[in-house]
Amino acid sequence: MNEKYWYLKRCPVFGDLTPEQIQLLETQCYVSEFQRGEVIYLPGDLGSSAMLLARGRVRIYHVTQEGKQALLGFVEPSELFGELSAYNGSVREEYAEASENSLVVLLPREVVGRMMVEHPSVSMRLTALFGLRLKRIERRLKSLLFRSSRERLMHLLLELSERYGRPTEDGILITRKFSHQDMASIIGATRETVTITLGELQEEGVLQIARRRITLKDTDAMIVATGFGPLQMART
Amino acid sequence: MNEKYWYLKRCPVFGDLTPEQIQLLETQCYVSEFQRGEVIYLPGDLGSSAMLLARGRVRIYHVTQEGKQALLGFVEPSELFGELSAYNGSVREEYAEASENSLVVLLPREVVGRMMVEHPSVSMRLTALFGLRLKRIERRLKSLLFRSSRERLMHLLLELSERYGRPTEDGILITRKFSHQDMASIIGATRETVTITLGELQEEGVLQIARRRITLKDTDAMIVATGFGPLQMART
């Protein structure tokens, strides 16, 4: 049993498989390494594999016609990505780029298809994953319609706190660092606007920034200001 | 065999079921009528049923804190809606309102769950449906980031032409009528902006409006201007 086995085992989508079933799956997957900054796939590529991030970090983005990067999200270890194109065999519509040196397990399209047919649990969990993403992205869409950059930024911080937050004495610490440019690319604002707004929110006591990490001090006020609803996890 | 049977039969998600299987399903569903303007569900409701629109039309929207309606989409006959909350048992996050007198088949949550386990084809098709929605909404999100109202409107018209378009001598006719306010609510603009921009686009020869129906005369130019990518249908 090699390292691939352990990476697969840790991925929630395969959570109900027996060790033997994972071992069999393991023989049908490939491992590929990507250096920081390397592109893993780009628009127009055929979605021939679903990908599981074993180590590192991946950014998923879209480049607008004016050459601006619209950041759609980050992938963290044990998460699947690019599985939608692999599922329906369509072409990639975004860029996936290693933002740290990354190790990726490739699950060929036909392997994923077979797994779904043979193991209803994989199918159910994959559906739940799609459902969760759908909900997340619908929420994001709602936050973009009719909202100011300030509200969009607060909404994003709440979203990040849900995924990366750890309660501390001062409030919810977002454990991962995000550059102002990254935040701007996610909410469709300029870097300057993000910097200014973060400064204002700090001034108002809503949050606190120390060593490039953000602590949300008053999430209740932020929730009221943005109408942020908690994301109910799809049952997996 | 009553009318419910035929409505279920026409829904693509159940496309691979035998007549006997649909008949059995039919006995577990309910039919409910809604008058034009009536709310079918609202935020906070428990997602206890997936819904199949048999007749009529349904609008799915979200109300912002300022009381603005953000229109997420329309449901047409034979389409499922509200199936995501039913799938994971979470609460509704949007409003669904009958925009015409509508007939709805309610599929209780536990019935959908059982169908997915017993019939892999239902599970696969439902997953494909989620996948398609995910792709559609990701594309919508991208169109909102860093884009002018003019580009958003063109993007929306292309999206509508994909769903409701019919080729004619003059171009692609969008067969359904949409009010300027509806279009504004989808792209997060004001009604005035939509009216003015449609006028400009007509002046430029990009489209033509006659009897409140829009014909796209130069979709190529619109695709270039917006970077609209064709939506590849999930294989169902």
C-alpha cells in the first residue's frame, strides 16, 4: 500500500469504501507533482480526470477579457477539484494553478464513472458535494447582486471564517492568509478598495489584523449587515 | 394512471424508469395548485419535498436587505426545483413564487432518497442536473465579476437564447417574454439601465425588439464582447 492509498482514504467522497475497495481504486489512479505557479489545467482542456489534492494548495480562477483574474476559490488538501468536467466529460472552463508545490492524485473519468455505478455511497457523496458547491456559489451570487464592495468583503470574510475559522479569545481567527489582491479578485473589486475597507473595518472594531491574519471580532454585526446565512452542510 | 403519471414520465430525471416504477412513484407524490402570485415556499421553510413543475411557471428569487428582488431564475414545465434542499434536508434559502397559475407535483424527501438508492439512473441524472446547475451558476458568477451592466445584459440575453432561442431569418428569437425589470433583477442593475442598454443595442443592430420579444441578430459579436462560452450539457 503506497501513499496514494492514504490520500484516497482521507477524501470524504470515498469515506464508505472498504480498505480493499480503496486499494483497487488506488491501482487505477496516477500521482502528479506540480511546482508553485504551474498550471494544472486550463480552459479548453478536456476534463479527462477528477483530481484529488494530496498536498499543497491550488487556486481556481478565470481570466476576464480585460486580463483580470476572477478568483473562484482555493482547493485544500483532501479536497476534490475539476471533478465536474470529469463527471460529464466536458472541457475545463477555468484555470487551476498550484499556488504552492502540490501533489495531485488523478482519477480518470471512466474510473470515477465506474465507482459511481458500483458504489452508491460514492455517487451519493459526490452528489452531496455538487449540492454543497451549488449552495455555496448561489450564496456568492446573491452576495454580488446589488451589494457594495464593503458588504461583499464582509460576506467573503464570513465565508472564509466558516471554512478556515478558529475561535480565539478575541473572536474568530481566519487561520489562512489571503492577500488583499486575492480578496479583491474574489469579490470583483480593486486591491485598493480591499485595503481601504479592511482599514475602516479595523477602525470600527469589527475586525483586527495582526501579522497578516484577520480576526473577526463581531461576526453578529457582520451577519446582520450582510444577511449572511449559515451554510448547511450537505449530508455526506 | 392519472395525470401525475404523465408529468413524472416527462421529467428527464426519471427518464430511465419503467412504466411500473413510475406508477409506483406516482402513488407517493402529491399534486398542489398555486395561483399566479402565490408563494410556493420561502426562506426558512424546511426542504421536505422536491418539486416538479407540471404546468405554469415559477420564479425563484431572493430578497436583499434593502428589499430588492434578486431574480435567480425561472422554472419551466417538466423541470425540478427546490430539489437541493430536499436532497440534503436543509432549509429553503429563496422564494419560489408562481408567476403564472401553476400545478406542482411534490416528491417527498424520503421518496427521492429511496429512489436514488434503488435506481442508480435517478441518482446519476440528479447528479448530472446538479452539475449542470453548478456550471450555469458558475458562469453567471463569472459574468458578474468585473463586468459592466452592458456586458451583463448581453451575457444574460445569450443565456436566454440558449434556453428559449429559436432560429429565425433575422437571427435567434427569444421565444419567452421577459420584462425589463426581470432582466434588471437577474443582472443586478436598474430597470432604467436595462431599457437604455436595450435601446442602444437595437440602435447598433445587435438585436431587434418587436412585440416585446427580442431577436439576437449578431450573436457572434455578443459572444466576442462577453466571452460567453457555450454551456455543455451534462450527459443525462
